[in-house]
Amino acid sequence: MCDHGGKVQPIPHQETVTIQGAPVLCLGDLVGAPVIGCPLASPTTKPCTTVLAPLPGSVSTSMFIQGMPVHVDSFTAATDGVPPATVIVEFAGQEIVQA
Ligand SMILES: [Zn+2]
């Protein structure tokens, strides 16, 4: 979700590795993903609609799926909202993945 409460809709590119039925998110699955329901609409602000680049510390340096680094619990990324905001994504259970 973004700072304002909008919800991120991830776009999984792989479904080989899942946690409790949900695909594990890798680098690229969240860049360009839509942000739904950000309330930041006014004449001087713009609601978040898209996830931009992940910020440092968002991907695993040790776990890869099909060559792509896995996003970690500390994932954060910028959005295209005005003023700029960041999104966080909750990865319930990701720590129990066995590579
Ligand atoms: Zn927002």
C-alpha cells in the first residue's frame, strides 16, 4: 500500500514458487504495478497510480527465482503521486520460504 492508503496490485511474472497459494514476488513484479484507491486527489496533488523504482534494500541478495532477485519484507518503492510517496508491501510468511 502507499503512504496514503492506496492498494498496490502486484503483477507476478512467475507462479512456480508460491507461499500459501500466492506467487512469490520478484524484482520487476511491482515496478509498474497499479496503485488502486489512493485518496490524494486535489488541485495541487496527484494520487498514486503506479509503482516506480524500488528503493535500495527491497530485494534479496541471496534468494533468486528464475534469475530474478526476490523482494523482501523491507520492500519499499517510490510512486508517481504528487507529492512523491512510497509504498510498502506486506509479505506474510515470506520468511518461511525454503529455496
Ligand atoms: Zn498514495
